[in-house]
Amino acid sequence: MLTRPKFRPHLRVEVVPGEGVFLLSSGRHVLLRGRLYELLASRLNGQITVDDLCADLHGRASPAEVFFALGQLERKDFLCDGYGGLPEGQAALWSSQKVVPATAAKRLAEKPVCVRGLGVAVGPFSALLGALYVRTTDTGPADVVLTDDYLRDELADVNADALRANRPWLLVKPTGRQVWVGPLFRPGGTGCWACLAERLRANAPVPVYLRERNGHALTPVSDLAHTPATEQVALGLAANAVATWAVRGEVPELEGKVQTLDLPSWKLQDHVLPQLPFCSACGGGAVRSYARPELERRIKTFTNDGGHRSVRPEETIARYAHHVSPLTGALPLLERAATGGGDGVLHVYLAGNNMARPHKKLAHLRGDLRNMSAGKGTSDAQAKASGLCEGLERYSGVFRGDEPRRLARMEELGGAALSLSECLLFSATQYRERAARNATGSRFSFIPEPFDPASEIEWSPVWSLTRGAVRYLPTAFCYYDYPQPPETTYCVADSNGNAAGNTLEEAILQGFLELVERDSVALWWYNRVRRPRVDLASFEEPYIDRLAAFLRERGREFWALDLTSDLGIPVFATVCRRTGAKREQIVLGFGAHLDTRIALLRAVTEMNQMLSSPLLEAGEKDDPHADGETARWLATATATNQPYLVPTDAATTAATYPRAWTDDVREDVEFCRARVEREGLEMLVLDQTRPEVGLPVAKVIVPGLRHFWTRFAPGRLYDVPVRLGWLDRPLGEDELNPIPMFL
């Protein structure tokens, strides 16, 4: 029982005689009915003891009634003991957070908070803390650091000291138009400052590039805009957070998070910071152990758009959207692309890429800034989920240093080593002419150094679904941005066969279907063979009808080609051109899937992705900012000078291919494995899932299947078109399409 009870200070007490006592608080109102509560209301002021209350109410209420009423109020958390030491407003603040004011006052007085400033004066902040009854000191290890730049070098020492002492600390940036509060770093429970710095640098490539080039840090652009008033707002928010930490011992809203407030717009955002396993400061920097992928039964629940999934796209977005942040995200942005009035039909999202390492050359920086991931679908939700997963797929495929691998020569691995040449498929002529061909600057036609089997390199384990055994591929083939000396760059990783999914099984299926799609495209494109048209009407797909009408209104038409190869898995190409114009600006889309309808829709929506490109805005004029194969194609290609884009008279319908898919994603993967093994090929999987992201990502490898970039070694590119009757004889390498596939 309380000694000198009073109503909690955050409660406003109003008595209406004969009706009861109203207790008012933010978001909650309570009515206490009964004469005794009316009698007690004015007497519960924290000055009167319970015994005095009973004496004062003698003759109007018995002690038992008084004790019962007080017990009821205490159980409902409406009362606390009388207190001193805090102003009424501050007492009410702590009381509203379910902290007894006396307890808050005790905790505020127990331990001083050490505030340190880096580029920011701490005096005004310490004064605010004092007004909140927070004791401060300028000696000892830092509990709170105020800084004008979260990437200051001195913060590395603060972080190292905190990790050694297992001591939490709070980082605050009160300067500029955007206030940053947090993270509250908790060693072992959240990412550390080095994790934060890694993400901040990756998401700010231009300032990092300028710092590397000019040798000094840049003041963040947002920090150029500030006034004394904005600084006071920032310091007030930070001071309140520190006081909360001192009283509650935790601030869950800031643990592992940066909260930003954009002062002109009053937009508040949370930026989640994960603990990075590869962090040299808190992650240990250890190489992860290899674990073979174990495929499980995965029942499909969504088969309408984009692929066959175990959950709907809205659930995928909800699960992984916190990885999007311009500060701490694996992706700096995810935004809907401008579609020129096609918002009801064209659904495309762009995802910015997290730069793994700083660039030393402007050309590389510009290239990466333009190289955004994109997602598409027949609905906004599917396109957004697709863009999110495409971006996280790209992030997960970047080499970080903690990936399982081993240093060896090829002969030391014996039969477990895979032939790199069977995966790259460059011809002897291409290697011989590599210097001249690479001088063109085409990223679609880059030819690396020939691989020297005697060289000692790092190899990554991949799992052979065909053999049920571990095999090895060069790590440089498996991961983007793997560091290699220019003179020994024997391969550069690309996205062929990389895919994300709600489960690993989904990722494997999508990655494999991409291999099939690009192999079929290569057979068609480089041999320049005409293929049957697809009877779009036979699919009875309302979305296709809406898209066709939308394109007609804008002077465009489109058709579809059947590119299905010997693997028997439906593959389609869509071709869209301007009508009645000198420049047809032909755009393409490709799709493959066991479900014929999904294969077609994937091709259609990939075409839509290209339709949203700013390059199409040039019309009949040259875009001075455009370069490369895509711009040349849009300016020069027509259905007349590229006749393989035009279908033959034969037609494929929705019923041409029997249903090959099941209700279980794992069974679909097994079906695909059987198809490639029927052709004497091997199916391998590299699990690229990043622990700090959690989205399943796989790279699927089938040596012998052809990338649709310029890979001209002997094999399927020449043999399959003849075997299928597309050509009478194999073409020579010099007869292949001179235009590289540019998607």
C-alpha cells in the first residue's frame, strides 16, 4: 500500500458531483463511479497519509472502504506515492511512460552522462540535459557523442573503446536541416559504428569519391541549411532521448536505428542498422562455414503474376522493406519509375544499388550510379516486390570477404573443380582479339584474360544437384566486385542465373529459368532466325488487352515470338516498336517459365521495363547523354533491317505447351534438373543469402547453357538451332549477329 497516495501526475482529475470522477490522459479517459471516489479525489494529493485519509473520512466511509478503493486505484495504476525533486511537467512525462516519478528522479541522479563533441559544441546540449535533471560530465568514456559528420575518423576510436568495454553509446547529429538521432549502439545486440560507416559510405558514393580524390571530408549538403532554431529542435530531441535512456535504461526506438527528422517537411524516418557479419570491428571478420542447401517442400499460394510464390507480393514487401534506406539500407532507394502516363498499365520500380567499395575512377562511379536494379509486374505490388527483391539480390551477390572459399590450384581440387571455360564460353577468336574488342568499352562484350589453370586462386563451393556433391568455381565468377589485379582478371561475375525468392527453392527455380531464357535468346539472337509468333488472344489475358490499347494510343504496337528451345520450357520474346516513325525505337522483353502464361507475362512486363527508359524520350533526336549499344539500337534498329524480329506465319497458342508445373516449388526444381540432365548438362546452386538481409538468394549454374551476351565458343549456340531445324547448317562465328544483346 502506498504511504502518501496521489493520482499519477499525467492524469487530469475532474469531479462531476453525483456522476463520478473523470481521469483524463492522452488517448485514454476513465470514469470512476461512486460517492467514495468523489470524496477521495480532492484528498489524493501526495501530502496526506492513508491513516489521515481514513480519519478525515470518518463517518462518511469506513477504513475498510477506503483501503478497498485505494487498492482498486493502485491496481489499475492510477496512483503513485507523493514525490519531490522533479517539476510537475517532467513528473507527468515519466508517469505517462509508466515510470514512477520518484524512481525517475533517483535514476537521473545516479550516474552522470559523459557527453563528447566532435565538430559540435556540447555546452547548449549539456544545459538542456541539466534542465531535464540529467547529470553530465566531461570525463570518462563517452556515453553520448554529438557530431557534425557520422563518418568522422575519430568515431572509430570511440567505437573500439565501447566494444572493448561492452558499453552502449548514443550518436547524434544535431546540425543541418535533417536531424539524426541514434543509433543507440549496444555491443553484441546491434550493429556497431563500423557497420554504420560501411552502409553510409556505400550509400553516398559521390561524397566518398570526392573525399578519396581531394583528400578531405565534405560537409553533407543537407548540413549547409540550418539556423539556431533548427539546432535547438535537434538538441531538444536528442536531450529527450538521453533522458529516456537514463531513466528507462533502454530506448528500443533507437537501438540499432537512426531516426531522422527533416525539419522543413517534419518527415520522421527510421533507418534500421543490421549487424554486419563481415564487420572487422564487431563481426570478427571470420569466413562463414559452408552448408549444403537442403531443399524442402514449398506449396505455392500465389501464381498470378511474376512467378509462382509461397506468399503474396504484399507480404514480401512487408517482410523486407526495412532494408531500404538512403542511410543504412542494403538499398538506398526503391521508387516507382515514371511511365509517361502509363501508371494504370506500366508498373516498374527502380532500386538503387549499394556500392560495395569506393570508386577511384569517374567512369566507374558514373557507371554504377546508372546501373540500377528494376522490378516489373502487372500490378503495382508485384512490381514493387520485384524491384525490392532484384535490389536485394544484387546486394547479396557482392563479395564481402566472409564467403566460404579456399585457396588452391585447379589440379589440387581434382574432379571437384568445374571448367571455367564451360561457364564463360568465350571462343579462341574472342580471346585472341580481346584487346581490340575491349577497346570499344562495351560492358556486354568485355573479354577477360584467359584462365591459367596453374594459378593459385580462391575457389567457392557450389552444390551440384545433379551429383549430390560439392564442386568448386572461381570466387571471381561467383560474386560481384571480387578484388582482382587487372593483369589477372580472368572472369567478372554477372547476374546470369542469380535470383531471389521467398524461399531458397523459389530463388533456385527463378535463377534456373533465367538461364533457360537467356540461352534461348542467344540461340535466336545471334543466329538471327525467325521464330513463330505467339497468338496473344489465345491467352485471354485482360492485362495484355489493356497494354495493347495503351500502346496504340501512343503510336506503338507489339507482338510476341516463341523462342522455346530443346529444353522444352516455354520462352517468349516481346517486340514493341513505334509505328509511322523513322525511328522505330524497338524495345524488347524476355520471359521463361514452366507456366506458359507466366512466361508470356514476364516477357511483356520486361518490355514495359524498357518502355520506361528515359532513352525513349529522345524521339527522332539523338540524346546527348546516351551512349552504348542500347542507344544505338533505339536510334537505328527497324523491323526491316532486323528481320529476325518479325515472326513467321506459324503461331504458338496458350495450349501449345502442356502444363509442366506442380503445386510444389521443390518438385518444379526437380523437373528442371531432369530436363537439363536429359541434355547431358549439370545443375549447380550457390546459396548467396546474406545473414544480415535474410532474403533467400541463389546463383544457379548450368555449364554449357549460353549467356545472351557475346559468348561465342563452340557448343549449343551453333548445334541446337540445326538440331531443332531452325537452320540447315551451323553458322560460322563470323556470321553471327554483330549486334551484342544489350539487356
